[in-house]
Amino acid sequence: MKDDVIIEPEWEADREQREKEALRREEKDRRGERDGERLRSTVRSTFSAAWQSGGGQADGAAETPAAPETEPETDEAPQDPFATKPKPSKFKQYLGWVLSGSILSREEVKKTYKYLIGIALLMMLYIYNVFYMQHLYHRQEHLTGEVRDLRAQAMTLRSKCMEITRQSNITSELQARGSNVRESMTPPKVIEK
């Protein structure tokens, strides 16, 4: 027998039905008593007013008829404590099983534990892969920026090196240092073998 299915015996259902019927009858009787009280009070007030106006009083003092005592009528029907509640929909029932965790104890789910664990592992592997790819992407972006900076720095150093190694700059540097080396005024000759 499944844990989540409750089978009521017929006598239990009949007992509940009888209790509901008894409560309904009592409520009807109470309503009838209230209606009867209203009717009696209005009849009394009507007869007493007629008796007083008809000369039935000896002292001649006319009393005003008493206003009928009535309870405020309510349009609402009293709530039945044993009213059957509507059965929750299949979706709500399933959602309740999932949220309470009782779905994991069902036989159908116990058979699929291997697959569920496999799916969970694949999901974790997928999440790890996404984070690792994001890490590699950020690292690539960082290294690309670093290479760009190093390329600009290399171009700057190359231009400085070209500027320093020009012949005119070399001679002016030698003169500034006080060296006796001078630039040759005769053009170079090609030596043939």
C-alpha cells in the first residue's frame, strides 16, 4: 500500500456525513428560532399598540409602542466546519511533494536515483565548465592588454634606439664626453681582393 494514499472506510465517511447533516439541522433550527422571536416580538408590539389605542388602559396615559427587537440580518451563510475542502490540483499536489521532499521516498523515484545522480553530476560538470571558460576568457583579455602594452613599449624603445644610433648623434655624444675620435673626412674605399 502506498504511503500517500489514505483509504477511508465507508462507515467513517457515513459518520462524517451524518455529523454534517446534524450541524446543518441545528443551524436551521437556530435560524428558525431567531425568525420566530422576531415574529413574536412584532406581534406583541402590534397587539400592545392596538390594545393601548383601543382604550384598554385604565389611567388613560398612552404609551408609545415599543420598537420590535430585531437582530441585524446577515446575508452570509454560517460557515460549515465540516464542509469538504476541494481536492488540490495535481500540480499543487506534485509541488507539495517536491517542496516537502516526500517525493524522494516514492518507489518510482527510487528507481531513477542512478539517473538523477548522473544528471546532477553532468550539471555540476557543466557549471564548472562555464566558470572555467569565463576564467580563460578573462585571462585572455588580460594577456591581450598586456601584449598591447608591451608592443607599444617595444616600438618606443626601437625608435629611441634608432635615434641614438644615428651617426650625427654618435659624434655629438663623443664630443660631449671629450673623446678624441673624429669623423673621417675622406670617403671610405672599397678594398678589392
